[in-house]
Amino acid sequence: MHSNGRKTPLFDLIVAQKARLTEFAGWVMPIQFAGLRQEHEAVRTRVGAFDISHMAKFQLQGTQILAALETLVPTDLSGLQSGQAQYTVLLNPEGGVIDDIIIYAQGEQAAVIIANAATHDGDWAWLQEQLTPQGIRLTDVSDDRVLIALQGPQAATTLQALLPADVDLSKLSAFSHLTTQLGGETIFLARTGYTGEDGFEIMAPPEAGRQLWRSLMEVGVTPCGLGARDTLRLEAAMALYGQDLDDQTTPLEAGLRWLVHLERKGDFIGRAALERQKAEGLPRRLVGLEMQGRHIARHDYLVQVNGETVGMVTSGTLSPTLGKAIALAYVPSAQGKVGKTVDVVIRGKTYLAKVVKKPFYRSPNRPQK
């Protein structure tokens, strides 16, 4: 059934764990192992591991890397120190989001960018086109690195036990990263993630990555699939590219105003469009919705006010942690204030939803930056 998709270096280990598989962005990936609810709860209360080796991984080398990247993103990168990371967005000239990425600064001469699997080819072409003329060399290591996300309140103690004695994870703050040795290989680990919990993303050569996965399983870490990754990130109101973000949507509309530093930085691609939008006001915005019953709002369901369609649901699920149906949706700015109500059309009928504050769930375990 899944013979045609690309497979990560952990694929055979995952098959041996009897994962249910799915096709995602051309890759064959685990959707779940024991079950979505158990996996979700493991990450919220203990620790879970995800194979995210399908994600795009680019290495950058050259001088003035951050200055070059400054021209592609709305975020001020000038204060980013070696060993620190920044979540941001690549923009097109219209201010639309090409992709959301994390930039990991590695001194003056090097950086790593982790981007989405589905946007790999477009991102690679865009970065090459924009950065190569500025003297920056890019290497695509997407296929020859394992990427494991270890997430949950016990992630640090679990990982610490597997690392060399000279690495102290308690000194690694959120959005910081380091390189170290594991199984004789150099690995890169960052205190980042996509679940709203404390956790780490570890990039390693294939054999070291496979050994790390085995070691994590041996100490009782719960293997988790894309299903739980989606419910976890949605509770934390983290955007999914291709659903909540796209190249027709600006970061201001998507609720990512905190990434847009118009006063603090010079020119960048899309700046004029964002300035115009800020001056004229946002036509629409991404809001959190809580369904007022048990019905679940799903991607692409219509949002109505007084019988008129005004927007669309981008992501929705039944929150395992909260026991409520939650969703993200674009609605006109006037409709987007917390406490307002809208109707969601589900199979031809309308159901009431309330605009609520994001995130839907804030973990007590998240480390501070």
C-alpha cells in the first residue's frame, strides 16, 4: 500500500512497532502507534518521541548569514547569538507566507534551517535564488539526517541520561541548541518542538539516529505518530503550513504579529505589503474557536454569521486534554474578538462556536526562553 512514498531512516523500526502508516508530503509516515489518545497523553504527562525526519533540513555557510536572511523574513535577527534559534516566516513580495521555518544560528559563518516537508522543493529553490547571489552556500541534508522530536515534561531527564557527561540540558534554555557526540557521531540538538511542551529536536546521521530511537524505546518513551502531533500542536495553537498558513496569508492575519518587527529592521521582501496592511487594518484574522457542543469543526468547513458565509475553518479537532472541540478559523476582524459567536456549517447544519483566546491549552511544563 505504501511502497511508493519516500521512507525515513527509521522506517523499518517504525514498521516493526506496528505503526499505522499514512502518506504525508510524499513520505510514508506513522499516523499512530498504540492510539492517538494514549500518545497525546504521554506527551502531555510524560514523554513521547516522533520521527520527523521527513522535514526539510538545510545547512548554510558563508559570511553575514543572518544579515542575508534578514532580507527574507519580517523578524529582526540582529540579536540572534550563536546557539540560539528563531521561529519566523519566509515571505513573498505580497507579504504572503512561503513557509514557516526555524533558523538555528551557529556562529557568524553557519546556520541550519528546518522547514516543512511539503514545502521542501519551493523553499530550496527560493533560498538558492535569494541567498546564492549573496555568497551563501546551501547544502540540503534532508535525506541523510534523522530528526527526532522528544517532547513532554520528562523529555529532559530522559535525554540527559543518554548524553555525554559534559552536556547539561538544564543550562539549555528554550530555543537554544548545541552540538555533541552520540555513538561516535556528531549530533545537533535543540530545545524546540511543536507540541506546546518542553522538549528537544535531535538531528543525527542515520545510524546514530536509529540507535537513539532504539535507546528511547528501551527506556519506555512512547512512540508517537502524526495524529498526536496534530492534536498537540492545535491545543497549543501552533499553525500548520498549508492549512493555517499559506502564500495568500500574511503573518499579521495569521496572528504572528510578534514575528513582524517593522520598527526594528530595514527592508525585507514583503515589507511594503505588511506596512500597507498595518495602516489599513486587517481584513481578516486567524482566531481560536471552541464549539459549543460535541460537533467537531474540520479543515475547510464554512464559518457563518447571520446566515452569511464570512470565513473558513483551517484546523479542527476534539482536544484530548480539554475534552472540547476546538478549531482555528479565519474570520473578518470585526468578528474575531474574544467572546463573539459564529456558526460553523457541519454537514449542512449550523452549530454554534465561540471565539476564545489562543492558545487553547498552555502547558505548565514549558521552559522559559
